[in-house]
Amino acid sequence: MNTSAKTFKQFVIELKRDYPQFKFKSGSQDHWSPKSNTITYKSEAPPQEKEYGILHELAHAQLGHTNYHSDFELLMLESAAWDLAAKIGCKYDVKIDDDHIQSCLDTYRDWLHARSTCPVCRTNVLQKDPYHYRCFNCQAEWKVTGGRFVRPYRRIKKSA
């Protein structure tokens, strides 16, 4: 086992000691599950990225993030989690690179931009409800999927 793997293993042991109310486990992607109180970190990521990811998911847990009702709210939750993750990281001598944070937030910004762009006139608008947008410019309405990790499909509603 290499030194960085031991270091990450020790980091997880410290987190488990300091946050006994949560379970920590490796998995295929970083994730916070409020249902099972489990923080999952990506097992195949480089050690530094694993540290960043586990701190970010711990921040979601600490902030009590359980769900969201709009795409914009999701972006706000992600931003708040990164802010807290950076603060928690200081306790463990982990400085989360701001470029990494902004790159992660950019994926949500790009996703939000794609979903909120009117497929008819290309105007960006706010959500009508969790699954629908309505353009204030041309009145087009479209439905979006609920998934955060899928391509942002937009299905235009047919007028009656």
C-alpha cells in the first residue's frame, strides 16, 4: 500500500472518530444519503480528490441537505456545501483548491444553463416547478428530467 493510500485511510479514520453519527464508505461516486446517514466517497479517485469529495459530502450532511425543489436551489446547496467543506478541511490540513471548487460548480452552472435555455428562442428563464420551465419571451413550455447526472433533455409541451 502506498503512502498516500495510508494517509487517506487515516483521514477517513479521523473523520469517523470526529463524526460518529455518519457512516463513511467507498463507492462509485461521491454521495450523501440522508436516509442511511451515509457519506460515500469515490474509491477510484486520486487521494486528494477523495479528500475533497468526502469533505464536500460531509458538508452536505452537516448542513442537513436532504432535497431541493429547483435547479437554482441545487446550485445554492452545492455552493454552501463547498464553502463549509473548505472550512472543515482546515481542521484536517486539507486546503481545497478554489479552482477545483469552481470547476465542480461549473458543472452545475452548465447543467442549469442548458436546462433553462428555451429550446425555441434561446432565452434563459427560471423554473416554473421542479420539472417544467416556461419562457417569458415566447411562451414555450418544456419539461426536464429529474436527474442531476443525466443529459439535460428538454421536451417541448405541445400547445392545445
